[in-house]
Amino acid sequence: MLYAIISEDVDGSLSRRQASRPAHLERLQALQDQGRLILAGPHPAIDSDNPGEAGFTGSLVVAEFACLQDAQTWADTDPYLAAGVYARVTVKPFKQVFPQ
């Protein structure tokens, strides 16, 4: 089943994001290599693909996991969470309707 992992950053997270980004991306690449990643990316703090010093307000990952607990466990071990980038992480089942 698919799960949405919705993360919200703490204020001023940009430097912590940059420092832990390689480890964060490595985990996402592993999901992609396994064919389980649907989409992933950050929420820019301003209306721009490259928000610069404004940074980001959170992230969204939609991926396939065997169950909610597996998705939660994966989210709980994200390097961004360990580095203090995220203030809150919510994991929910997700039903993809489009694209088909």
C-alpha cells in the first residue's frame, strides 16, 4: 500500500537540512531503486523552485510499504528527523487516483 509521509520543518532548518541532505537522499534513492518511491520533495518556504535562504517548510514522500508500521518506522529513522530538521512527521495511508 502507499503511504504519505508529511514532514514539517522547525524554523531555521536550512543549515541542518543541507548538512544531512546526502544521507536523506540516499534513503530516498534506495526506495526508488526498489521501485517503491512514487514522489518525494520539499515544500519551499516561498513561491520558488529555488528558495535560497528562505529555505523549506517541510517535505512530502509518497512511497509503498507493506504496512503502516513499516512506513512509520522508515519515517522515524529519517536523517532529517535525527538532525532536528523536522518538528513533526505524520504518516498516513494514501490512495493514488491520478495519474493512473
